[in-house]
Amino acid sequence: MLSSKQVKEYLQNSYAKVDGLWFLKIEEQFGFEKALDIDLEIWKVMPKIQTRYLKSVPEIKEIADGFEMFFECLKIKMKLDNFKIKVARSNAKYKK
């Protein structure tokens, strides 16, 4: 049986490969510019789907504050997508 690490690697690898593969197939049929346009549209929606799921996880759902929930979802998404980042928070107030 696969370990948790192997399952994660398998899913990340599949996720990355299917993204590249569908792009190449769209490019073959419709050209690079059209494939890029479609890719952009897909990636406008994908983070919303991921966020909706993460917000439904009970441990995250308990976080009432909108910013705290956003921050937690961002950290989890980056880790799941295999990004190694360091996120620092500031006490500075955001001005619109």
C-alpha cells in the first residue's frame, strides 16, 4: 500500500501532468494563443473551487475571522501544491 507521502506525490504529479497535457492538446487543435486564453480562464476559477473546499473543512470552518481564514487557506494551498514559501504577517493596517 502507498504511504501518505507517496499518495501526495502521486496526486501532485497527476495534477501537474494533466494541467500540462490538456494545454498541449488544446494548443495542437486551436493554437498557442487560444490555449493560453483558456488556461487563464481555468485558473481564474480553480482557486475559488479550492478555497470553497478548504473553507468547508471543519477545523478551518471554526476560524471566524475572514482574514485568519484566508491566511490559513493560503498556507494550506501552498503546502498542498508543493510550494515552499515563508509567509510573514505584519501588524500594518491595509488602506484601500
